[in-house]
Amino acid sequence: GLGISPVQARSNSGSPEPAGASSLPRVSAAPKPVFPRRASIDEEVIGEEELAKIMQVCTAIQNTLVFPKAVRYVDLTNPPRRLLRQGELKKKGNHSLIKTNGMRDIFLFKDVLVVTSQPDFRGKRKVSAVLNLSICELSDPFAEPGADVCSFEVIDPSVRSVLLIATNTKEKRSWLYSIARAIMAHMDQYVTVP
């Protein structure tokens, strides 16, 4: 630069600039602070480092998923989704010719619940359900005759319901709590306080 100070470019009295000053370059009095770049995930503003961690988790899971034609495809990396919980539960099937009570990997994100088979020899998981939590309901069929005390159902009216079975009642309560919180987070968006 020209080595022009802010004082030389403006008069101290706040009156119009001296003759010829308009041709001089403007120099701000203080540099603007530099903030780390931020991104938005699920309407939450986060830092770049946290976004990178979230993307790493989403990408790692996405790379293991295989979506059959009958299952709605979801890209976990676009937008990046926050993984709330993952684990194994039994999935009770309703087809008598197919393996009915197989272990499934469950991935609970802030907006979807992804149910998959366990990884095959290549590390790939076949997706059996993607449930949209913004319209899901939970059901506890414990009171029904013959129902497993550790079972619960996640119902997505646009797709179907999935009956899951925990290994014990403590695990069932924990999953119900986690899924219910994710569902309620979507409902809270539409509730207005009078």
C-alpha cells in the first residue's frame, strides 16, 4: 500500500472530507475479526471441525449401505446427519418363508431411523427400512397377547412399521427414550406457545 492512515483519509470533525480525499483508497479503522467457518446441520450451527467429524461418521456408515429397490434411498452425507445412537436389535419379520427374528443394526439419526442387516463378508449392510422420524409413532405392544416384553414398534405411515426386540427391558426403555426424543424434536418445530 500507500501507507494511508484512517485519520488522513477522514477528517476528525466528522465534516465532509478534504478536497482530493475521495480519490484516496478507503482504509478501515479496525480489521474485521476472522471467525472459523461455520456450517448448519439440522438447523444447528456448528464449527468446521465438528462438521468434519459428523461427515466422517456419515460417510463411513453410508459406504457400508446397500439399498434394495424396494427401500427408499437416503444419502446420509447430504445433508450431513447427526448420529444419535446405533446398536443391534432383533427385527421381528412377518413373512413365514423368510428368516423372521434376525439381528439388525439400527442407526438412529436426528431425522431418520435406518434398519439394516448385519455386515456381510465385504462389510456391506442391506438396508431393510428407512423411517422418517418426523411422521413416526412408537407403539409398545407389550399388552397384546403373546407379545414379547422387550418388543416395540416404530410406525412410519408412509412406508411401514418395524417391530424390534431388545435383549432386555432396560435396553428397550433406552431405545424407546432415544427414538421418542428424536420424534419429539420434530414435533417441537410445529408447536407454538400462546
